[in-house]
Amino acid sequence: MPEITLVNSLLRRLVSNCNRVFLFAIFILSALLGGPAESAAGDIDWIRTNGPAGGYVIALAADSDGRVLAATVSGGLWLSRDNGSTWERPGQPPATPRGITFGTDAIYCVLPVKAIVRSTDEGLSWKTLDAPAAASTFGNPLLARGAQEIYLNAGDGLYRSKTRGLAWASLPIPFDAEGRLTALTTFGDEELYIAVKSEPGLLRSTDNGFSWTAKGVSTLPSEVRALAMNSQAEIFALQRSRAGVPSRLLRSSDRGDTWLLEADSLRTPQFLTMTSGDDLFVGLNGGIILQRRSDNAEWEPVSSIPAGLLVRALTETSSGRLLIATQKGIYASDDRAESWRESNSGLTSIAAQIAHFPQNGLLAVSQSSGTFRSSDRGDTWRQIQEPGSLAIEELADGSLISGIGERGVILSTDRGDTWREANPQYWGPICEQRYCLFNNFTQAENGDIYLLLDQENLLVSQDGGFQWRELITRVGAGTNAAIWNNTSIYFAGERLRITRDFGLSVSTVDAIPAQTSVSQVVNAGNRFIAAGTVFGIFLTRDDGLTWEQTLTQQLIRHLAVTTKGAMAALSLDSVFVAGDAGLNWQSSALPQLVRQEALGVALDEAGTIFLSSNEGIFRSSRPVVSHVLPGTAAETETSAASIVPAIHSHISVSTLELRYELRHAASVEIGLYTLQGAKLYHSRQRPLLPGSHVFTIATAGLAAGPYLVILKAGDERHARMLLLK
């Protein structure tokens, strides 16, 4: 069966949070001792795929020329030249902006690293500006007026530049040192308004910030979060809740001297936006937006927004189109919020983990944006699942199984087009008590599905994913799992752990040195088990009896294998490939764009490498690894026996029919055991010819529950857990 080459967010944190001194020591050790046994494969010619459309958009800004800038959580900055219809990725500033503004001839961004950048070529290149020396933290917005003048909200002060950000002067603000600027806006070129947390709450300047007048001291004391103005010079102030006073919206018709209540008891307001037609929008926590149209004094919720969207910002373009920033990308409305449509053409959710499945194509999974499928190796994508997916696997019959945080396990038999919940009466109570973390699914050859839940619990399903039973509690912070020959289950984590008795006991693999964190463990078609660690790759071909270390002195972040034994490994700055089960490695440098940003690697059966990163999904332009395992070309099945997956217990007739198949003549022993190891039945059979065989075991008097069947054929041992009903 194909193995998942998908690493979840918890695994990424495990590797990325390694002690910096420890990582530095590994680099020094590698330099002193020399690299692994490898040869240079040359630089791989990487092709950037389009990536799934959407992304988690947190900020929007538009100008009068139809340009729109969108900042995404992990995808950086995106530019539209057609009012948000299509998107392109310009040059990137050093970090994802948290504040954007258009000047007359430049674009300015405030970065979370306390820096300001400017672009004069529509985002192709960025210049880092000298920040005000006294500024302690940068807020939003950065306000540009005209071609030269810029105002910067620095959290604890206001600064102005008349040189497009090259030099800054502090403006005198008459408020207590404990005050903080929370909003900044302008009315024409004559009046400048700022809001502060402490009293008096709102200040106005008519001389470009040299002097200020307190506004609304008695009726607007403090905690103003956002400001907006309409064409009639009315000011709207969104006030944050404090000390038992709920959030509320106030309006002033006299430039801030007195205020009237517009809306009360607002639930955690997020933004306040006034359109050119004087429609006012208030965004609340949870994606709710209230609207007051200019021709209607009543406040109404915008019910047309698709369910499940968390709206972080709303802006208006030069054409009058409304754009909202959501966790699923950008949505647009051309009819004053009456209806909305996706507007994500070209905009991609690039922080996605990838898994390659021969039957279902390429899957990209982003917890914030959902699961996407591509049937053309990443050129185009279609969303097949809502956000929240943490693990996904293709089962032997081609169906998909996935875990969604609060819904439990869901199944699809049509390549992800439709999904249904598996055993909701089981998952409902569990996921109501805790947010289920689905780390990894893995399927044994006999069809059993194992699920690693909440990093520490192992569950099993023997009916395709509908009914589940817990085998192990507290595996020990496992990050993913792989199963060998239906019986041995390996867990990655702080140490490599194994269970051979379906969860009755879990032991540590002592052949791997202590303090060796394991990022991932994978099964190469039952040819070998490989574990990627901070010291390289450890590999066993005999179910853990012996181990060998390969690709030494490399911190392996992610590992991928094929069923034929080809391997790909992702280190800190390179990708390694081997077609001979790790005996000989070739290396290639990662694209400069994705170094330190790579999330995972996948490898298809043809030898093409797929790479996921915070900068997008890439693939090699051609297969870069071929399968050269000794004997592969003429290899035949060498296993003496295999248990046919369709084993059923018929409690009504008090017998258990065990159907199995011999590939070669062999003597057979069959035993029935409790999970505690007590022998209930044992039989030796004379040498049998190759072919299908049936053996019956009397089950009269046995209680319903799990049992273990062990079949020995020659020197081989096969086990299957059965559930008597």
C-alpha cells in the first residue's frame, strides 16, 4: 500500500523547536567527520506548481488604480491589478506584512519584525526603511497622505515622515504615558485623527500633527479600537469592551465633540470599514459582519457570506467591489454585500503538506485552508475537504479516510468528492470533550486501519473505518506510526517505540541511541522500516531484530519511501534520494527560496520528487531516482503465506473460519490466543500444497471481544487480530 508522506504541524514543531545549540553542534560534527555516503545528484530542476487556491488572508489594501494587496499567514504578499479578480505573487518583503498602505507613488508595509518597507515598482522589489529610533512596537495602520507624507502608529507614539519613510520625526501627543495608539485616520488633507486606549480617547489635529485637541472627553472616554468617516464628515468610533462595559459603536456629527450610540453589546469587534457610498461594516469575532447601508438606518447582519468563513478584514476597490479576507482566501461582492463569490484566481495557500497517492492524485493538506486534490501533478487544484484536516490516508480499496478535529473520522469513496462521518455516536462524545488531534492513519495488509489520536492513543478499525476501539493509551507523544506485516507497529516521537502485541505493551527500540528524536517512521512495502532522526536514518529489514544506520550526520526533517524501496529524505538544506533502500545516496540542494521553509517531501512510484514549503509546492521536472534494488527486476513473491483479509467470525454457528493462502508448500501451525497471551487453541498441519486453504476453529463458550490468531508457515509468522461479535 502507498505510505503517507505527510507530516503534521505537531511534527514540524518537534523538529523546528530543537535546541539551537544542539543543532549547531550537529553542523560542527558534520563538518569535522565528513558527510554521509553520497554523491552529488546535481541541482534538481524544480517546477513550481500552482498550489491550492485560497490561503489564510489577514490583511487587504486597495488603491484608486484597481490594485489590491493581500497579506496571507504563510503565503506572503499577493498583488492584484484588476480589483481582486486575479492574483500574482510579487517580490516578497522580509516578512509577511501586518499593515499595508498605498501612497501616491509607492507601497508601504509594516512588518512584525519592527520594520517598514517600501516598494516603488508595484512590489517587485522592497527597500527597508530606517525605523524611528524611539519606537518600541509598530501598529497598524501606516497612513500615507500625498506623495511624501507618511504617518506611523508606533504603538506608544506617532511619527511622521516627509521623505517617504527615509527620516522620521516624533509628533507631540498630549496623553498619559500609559496610553496606546489604537487607530489613525484622516479627513481630507486638513484633519488628522488618532484614537488612544486611555482618556481622552480621541484626538484631532488640524496642523499636521503639531497640536492636538481632545474630543468627546465626557461621552467617549477611552478604548477606541477603530475609526471611520463618511462623506458627511460623520465620525464612527468602535469602542472595545472594558471593565464590564460592552463593545459599542458610536457616531459623532460635530467632528467628535459629542457622540451618540449606534450599536451596543457587540461581540469582540474586529474591524470597522466605511465604503465610498457610505455603507458601514462592522466585523465581529466569529466571522459575523453587521452592515448599515447609507439608505437604511437599521443595522443588519450580512447573511450572504458563506458559512464557516472567519472574516478578518474588508476593503473596497476602485470599482466599488467589496473584498473580504478569510481563512479560505478572498471573497468578492459587486452588489453591496448581497452576494459573494470566491476571488482566488492565482492566489494560493502555499503552506500545505503534501502526500502522493497513485490512485487519487496529489493531495495538499493545510489545516487552515482544507484539503485539495490535483490530478495533473500540481498544475491545477480542487478543494475536496473543509479546513481542519490533520491526517489523511488512502485505503487499499482507493477510498480516503481523514480526521477532522471536532467531527471525528470521515470517509470518502469517490476520491474526496463527498464525505460521510464514521461512527459519529463514538466520535461525538470524544471530540466534545477535547479537540481530537489526528496524527496519522496507517493500514495493514490485512485491511486493519490504525489511528494515532492525540499524540498518545492508538485505535484500530477492522471494518473500513466505521467502528473504532482503543488499543493503547499513552503511547508516549507519538507523531506518526507505521505497521510491519500486520503485527508490529512503530511510533515516531522523542524515541522510536514499538508494540508487537496490539498495544498490550510498548517498548523502546534500544538499537537507536537514546536522546535521538524521530521525526518520522515509514514502511516501504514491507521491504523495510525506516526512521528519520536528528542523526540520520535508521533502517530494519527484519522487523527490528537488526538495525543499520544510513545517511549519517544529517538532521532528517521528513522522509518518503515507495513500495519498491526508493527513498527521499529532507534535511535542513538538501534533499537526498536513494533507489537501493538507502545504500547509496545522491544529494541536491533545495531551491534557495524554500531553504529552512520546507515542510515535507513526497516521492511517487516513478521517482518524481514533490516538495512542500511555506513558499509553495514544487516538483522535480523529471524522475530523479530509479528503483535498483538487487533482484528487483526478476523478483517474485518470497513470502510463504499470507492470510486472506476476509476473515469473519460467525458466532451464530459457533465457528471461526480462517481462510489463508500459501504461495509455497509449507508446514502450517495455527493458534488462537487472548490478547493477554493465553493459548486457547493450537493445531499443527502436515505440509500443504500452494493455494487457498480454510481452517475452522470452534468458538463455543468464547466471550465476545478481541482475540489473536497466529499462523506459522515454515519459518514465517503471521498474526491477525479478530473481533468475535
